[in-house]
Amino acid sequence: MTDTTAISAWTGTIKGRPAPGATAERRRRTRARDIRAFTAITGDRNPLHFDAELAAASVFGRLIVQGGVTSGLLNALVAEDLPGPGTVFLSVEWSFRRAVGVGEWLTARAEVLSVRDDKPICTLATTILNAAGEPVLTGRATTWTVPLRRAAPDPEASDAA
């Protein structure tokens, strides 16, 4: 594979080709409104997320956010920071290690493990830590970064679409 092939596979990607070993982090605090928003999208009304009394009597001892709220921080990290805009997940393999309560600070981290030369595809190590530095999610993800180019406006296009 030539350097030209490696460069052309990543041509048009906004942040370009990341290097193995590159890392990015994003930090966020969970909120009760995250539970409501996730429920509005998915319909997940598990009592562990909504019924404080039942949740307090559970093994978790408190209300917890849905796993999708926790892993969602990685969606933002991958799409905004590393590899960056235009990036989508092709596959993920995540283990949820600890429950996350409302009001907890989380830090999501991604590290580039490998980058394909022939396609804008990366393998990432992914981790989310709580404020105590304990992993709440660990695993790997494979991403594809779509080259984003603004198309010229089509004068034939209808506004009715």
C-alpha cells in the first residue's frame, strides 16, 4: 500500500487520518432530564430509572440512568473529537461494569488502536470512568469516518422535499 492510497482513503474527512495512540476525552454530569429524554426516544421506563423507592431497595440503592445515556457520551466523543465529524460506529463491544446514578460525573475516553490505510476505519479502545476513577463501561469500537463535502446547491431541487 502506498502513502498515496492511505492519504486518499482519508481525503475529505474533516479531521483527517488519526494516528494510532491518539486519545480524546469528554466529561459530563448525568441529570434526571437525561433519563426523561432517553425514555422519550426509546420508551425505556424501567422502574430502576423512575421509581426512587423501588430503586433505593434494589442492589443499586438509588435511581440509575439507562446504559444508553452512559454510552451516549462515547457517541459525542467519536463524532466530535476522535476520529471526528462524519464518524459513525460500525460495531461496538462494551461491558457495563458499574451502574451510573443521577448526578454522577463521567469521563469518556477513546484511544485509537489501529487505522486502516485502505478505508477511513479505526479501531478504538473505549472507556467511561466515574468521578472515583472506576470504570463504568469498557470495550472496543470500530468506526468509519465519512468524508464530508458540501454539495453545491441543486437549482432543480424542490423546496417541497
